[in-house]
Amino acid sequence: MKKEYLMRAAVLLLTVVLWAGMLSAAAGEAAYAVLDGATLTEDVIADEAEDITAECTFSFSNRKQTAAYTKRLTDGKYDTRWRQQDSGQGWLTMRTENADRPIASLYICFDTIPPEWEVQIQESEDWTTVHTGDDAFYHVYVPLEMPTVAVRVLSVKPRTKMQIAEIRAYAPGAIPSAAQVWEPPVEDAEILFLATHADDELIFFGGGIPTYATEKKKAVTVAYLANCGPRRRHELLNGLWSMGVRNHPVISNFPDKHEKTFTAEYKAMGGKNRVMRWVVSLYRRFRPEVVVTHDPKGEYGHVQHRVCAAIAEEAYDQAADPAFDPESAEAYGSWQVQKLYLHLGKENRIEMDWSVPLSSLGGITGLEAAVRAFTYHVSQQEYSMNVTKTGKQYDNRIFGLARTEVGVDTVGGDFLENIPPKAENGKEGNVQ
Ligand SMILES: [Ca+2]
């Protein structure tokens, strides 16, 4: 195996970056080419593994599920899926007749991740577990040490309702550029971008995420206060991936609701205290120096955005108070965020510049990266909102420093102004 890895490393060194053509193609073609999300930003690898999904036949634990379900798993669409429909364990099997081109890896896009799942390969009559999954990532790449002609994804516990929107099988080769290989969320973050819904991080925070996470290589955590459902979850992953983000975002289980009042909104989300505890534990777990979130007026007045801004500011104090939610204080330590920026906030305004070319993304600007990422939010294209251009309504360059432990910005244009490099900060919690 070592020799194989050396070869892959050598191939990686020979990668060729193809940018110009891809950028112009991105907007139109991204619509249903879900798995192309990565292709647009990844280096093109000379010997990347070939997609052999079309050569495979599928079978399912529920024998009534056949051709229609195969199509749903391979149609490139996130609004069609295979659902486990069994009282026992659920599984799907992919099998190829071509032993010369066996299955060497799988790429799975889960709608619903079962609590325990495994990838198994068939050896004679028996199935052998070769990978134990977890519930960390919705998009998972699973390389198989021993390429095989038959592989299955198994939900270990009965009746778990595993759901998969898309699956691909690959022949031996380098990691395919279409597969997203996520890393865990950044612990010990420098910046936490807290958006409400999938796509808000692009529309209202502009080029912030690619500028800091990808170009400046800062420790960035992206979190979403609302869970907009499986389809938009896939879209947000594709969008973030296209901007060079490699740490999986954090997505709550709060519903996507647009109520008329704070009271109704909190009620729909299970109560204010529950929302507060989630955001406080987010701060304590990821220890951001800086939090960037919504307009306190909810941009166009969306009450869930307003809730997000309000809770983000209250949590600034609560996360530092060990008496609030002692359980998460015990688990993660209390945490004092150093700066809180609110989009369009009135106090201590700064103006960000998202027109700087990012060499890490082939020279496109942060704003262009956000505009492109938005094309992966296929389900949202019919609405009037889009990534705001400079100077337009809901200007995504304008932020107000609502809270600070390190004074106001004097230079401006940098969320991390006055924040010492992360290495100087302790990891044991910063509240005495
Ligand atoms: Ca599908």
C-alpha cells in the first residue's frame, strides 16, 4: 500500500489548475450537476479515480425497491433519494461484474445519517465490515483498502430510516475531484460565522468565509442556527466546499421558521432558553475570538435573523458566565468571545473589502467566490435574494462592532484587528 500512496503523492504534485473555463461554466451548469461542486474548485488530478457507478447494479434490503430507487440515487439531484423501508437492518448494495475495474471507494451523500452505519465488502458469501461510519458528515468519502466487486452500506440498528440522496462508486485511483473529503469542524476557532439559514452566509457575509478560511488560512467555524432540511444541507455543503472550506459546518436542529414576532419565533424553536443554550455551547465548544452574525433588524426583517443577532449578543455574556448552563460550562469551559460583529450594525461600523483577488481560489475575489457558491443553492435560485453586490441593499461589506473586549477597530476592514494570533491564546477557557 505504501507504494500506492507514494504514487498518489507524486500525482498530486503534478496537478494542473484549470480555472478560466470553469469559472464561466460554473453558474449555468452547476444547477443539477450536484457532484460537480468540488470539480470546480479542486485541482484536476491526472489519474483521479473513474466514476463506475453506471457499471454497478444496485440491490436493496427491501426487495421491492429496484430500478426507480437506483435512479434516485444516481440522478444527480438532491430532491430525490433512497429511503430505508425495513423493519430490520437496512442496506443498499452496489455490485460490478467487471472484476478488472473493481470498486475502490464510495462517495455517499446522506439525507439522514443513521446512528450506526458500516461499509461492508463481500468475501465469498460473507459480508465483512471494512469501515465504521459516524454521524459527523453528510457527505462522506470512503476509500476501500481492498477493492471489491460488491460493497454495501448498512444501517446497523433496525428501523433507522437511513436516507441517501446520491451515491457514487469509483475504480482505483487518486481521490476523485468530485468527492468532498470533509474534516471535522475547527476547534479553537478564530472566527465563527453564525448564519441563520443555508445561503445567508453568502448573501449577507459576502466574501468573509473564503477570505478568512481559505485565503488567510484562519481557523474558521461556520454554523447555522436553523436546519433547512436535507436538500439545502447538501447545497450549503457544496457551496462551502466550492469556496475552499474543508471543515464541516455545524448545523442545528432548529426548524427554519419565519414567524411574525420574537415570541412566536422562540416558541417555534422550542423556547428561548433552548436557543440560547445552543449558541452558548457553540461559543464554548469552538472558542471563537470573533463572532460574525446577522443584522439586528434581520436584514429584510426576517424575524429568525433578528433572533440570531439577539441571541448571538446575549450569548456573548452568557458563554462567559459559568453559572449559565453549567453542563456545557463543565463540558467545554466558559468562554469570553473577544469581538462580536453584527451585519449592518450601527455601532463602530467597518467596511470590508471583498474585491480582493484570492490566490488560493485562482484569483477570483471573495465576493465572486460567494456568488459562485450561491449557484450551488439550486433550490434558492428562483427567489429574489442573491449575493448582494457592493453598495446594494443589505450591503454585505458593512458590519458594526457591537461588543468588544479589545477596544474598537482603528484601522478597520479586518474582523481580526486587535486579536492576537491564536497560538497565544490558551485552550483551557479564558474566563477565570
Ligand atoms: Ca438523487
